Amino acid sequence: MNNSITNKSFLFLTAIFVIACVLCDYKSFAQARRSNSDESKVPPYTLPDPLKMPDGKEVTTKEEWNTIQRPYIYHLYEENQFGRYPLKHPPLRYRVLETASNALQGSATRKQVRIYLHPTDTTIYTDLLMYLPNKIKRPVPIFLGYNFGGNQIIYSDTAILITKNWVLTAEKGSVNNKATDSSRDSSASQWQVEEIISHGFAVATAYYGDLEPDHSEGWKTGIRTTLKDVLNIQPMEWSAMGAWAYGLSRIMDYLQKDTDINGAKVALMGHSRLGKAALWAGASDPRFALIISNESGEGGAALSKRWYGETVKIITDVFPHWFVTKYKTYGDSTSALPIDAHMLLSLIAPRPLYVASAEGDTWSDPKGEFLSAKEAGRVYSLFGERGIDIDSMPPLNHAVGDYVHYHIRGGQHDVTSYDWQQYLQFAEEKWRVL
Ligand code: GTR
């Protein structure tokens, strides 16, 4: 009798436990598919500690970070999110297509340079557009960033070559996924070319679609296929983000060679998906001396384990090609992810890092970007550099931090003149250029 009661209670409690587990899992499963924009509904989450070594010991010196922990975290990123970053690459080959010293009403020199990515095939290349300030003694520091629709979109200069590659349907002036004349200048407000030049910096851009077209079949015609033998890497061993980041390194090879450019002062800026690629390039290639993430959001600067804005599930469903397939397996349970955005940002330490959000861009989770930037500061302190000292989000339009900087401005998902003013000031301060 007593035994049967015990058995019944045991069965009952087990059933309750199983139902609770199913409901719990269902809850996180359902959550992953939806996006949340209500701060009061963010459930508790635990971040992996970037300073805890695989053997459980705490990292206390920059030597331990550089030799043990950084390679370990970097490898976790290769394995779980972006794929292998090819270390092999063909020797630099390029052709200066044209230069003009009277651009921007005489204040800048325009250069367009074709950088070949394959050792022999001259159809595989990316075109770099550069403006260099005429009044500044060379070599000059430079801002580099990818654009979304071809170099012609960044400025109203009809000499800029229009890309012949596939472009997104959403890009202005895109007809049957080809850029047309009406796409010229369509992204000028996001580039502020004249402002950058007037501050004494050069600016360079390339079209990310030169490396891989941004759609799920893009890998078939992009460098993940065309360079697979040259780089000794199979297309699925890396990702579109990996290919875009790799392209930035090849552009960097060129910038190191160009005697007009100060190769030690190359700032890498990326907006949105191109911000994710910029962070991965910055983590992978130490030659990028300053990194800017403009609203890079999920898969970039925003914490994935925080249920707010875009989720791993949503991003990997909509953009399966951006990351390795393993990243998708965390879609239903981000708690299993061994990494999070603060660790990606930590890989940039001790180089100056700027993370920026916009109030109206809830999809990118501004608070998740702030928290990861703040958390990355712990690694900067190993190098004696200060990150962000405050604990809660700063007011709008108020930059905070030192080696890790952060701001949230009013407005929507975009790059604005306010953003550029902060980036210019940050580079001027950190590089003491003016
Ligand atoms: C969105 C995507 C974001 C962000 C953005 C962009 O559709 O969900 O992660 O990258 O695109 O690149 O504009």
C-alpha cells in the first residue's frame, strides 16, 4: 500500500517534471522564432566568461590572453559561426584603373584600383574606389568600408565605375539584379565623403558582392567556389560573412602597398550585415587598426543569448548563407552557444573599437550591443586600456567609453552624419592625427 502510493507520487512528479520540461523547451523554441521588443520580457541569460580558460583558470595577463585564450575563442568563432579564415592567399596583383587629382572640386584625388583575387584568372577581382585628401601630406590615414550596391552609390561622381555584378533587388536603381545609372549617389548620406576628406582622412570602398553575391546560392559563383583550390578550402568550410571578411584582408594587402596610405592607420567601418563582416575581419586580421561596428546587430555586436530583436533562429532561416551551418543549430537554444558577441568584440582588443546603435533600430538590439561592448572592456583592461565605465545605456547622442566607444543616436537603422562625426573624432583622438 505504502509502496504503491510512493510509486504513484513518483509517477505523478515525473509527469509534472516532463510536462514542465516540454513547456520550458517549447517556450524557448517558440521564443527563438519570434522576436521580442519588450525589455520587461527579456528572460535571464548567462554569458560565457571570455576570461575563463578551457582549464577553468582565470586569464590575468595579456600574455595568457594572446597565447592561450584568444586563439581558443577565435577557433570557437571559426567552428561555430563564421568558418575557417583562409590563411593562404595568392600574391597581391592589382591594376590602377585610373586616377584624377581634381575630384571633389579639387580637394581630393580619386583612384580606382582593380585587385585580382586569383593568381591567373583576371575575371575574379574587386574594384577599390578611393578618395585621398589633397591638402594632407601623404601617407594618409584611411577609412575603409564595403558598400551595399557598388562603388557608384557612395558619391555623386560620374567617373565612378558601376559594378557589373549581381546586386540586391532592394538596392536603389537595381534592375534585374544589375546596378544602373540611377543607383549613382544613392547612399551618399551614409558615406559623408566630403566630411571625411575635410578631416584629413582618405576613404576607400569596395562592393561586397564582388566577393560573393548576397543570396543563398551566391557561394556557387563567388570566391568560395572560384578560389576553393587556390585557398585549399571547401565552400561549406566557411560562409558568406567569411568570404566578405577575407576580401577586406585582400584590400588591406593593397593598402599596405600603396605609398599614399598610412598602412598602420587603416580604420575599418561596416554597417549592418557589413558591420558583422567588419567585426570578423577585424578579429581575423590584426592589420586593421581601428574597427567600427555601425548597427551590426545579431551575429555582430549584439548579444545572441539576450532575447531581443533579431534571433539566431530568424537570421539563420532568412540568411542561411551568412554563417556556417553549425550556427543554425543554435537557433532553438542559444544557451548551448559557447560564444557570444562580447567575445567577438574582445578579439579586437586592444585596438580601438567603436560600437554604435540607433534608437529606432530595435531589430539590432541597441542594449545588447551596449552590453557586449561594455563586457569586452574586461579584455581591454588586460592591456591597461579603459573600455566603457558606465553600467547603463547612455542618453541619446552621447558617446561614452575610451578604447571601446559606444553611442546610441536618435533615428532609424542607417549611417548618418552624426555617426561619421563621432568616428572621425574617435580616430583623431586615438591616432592623434590633427
Ligand atoms: C536585416 C538583417 C540584419 C541586418 C540588416 C542589414 O535584414 O536581419 O541582421 O544585417 O539586414 O544588413 O541591413
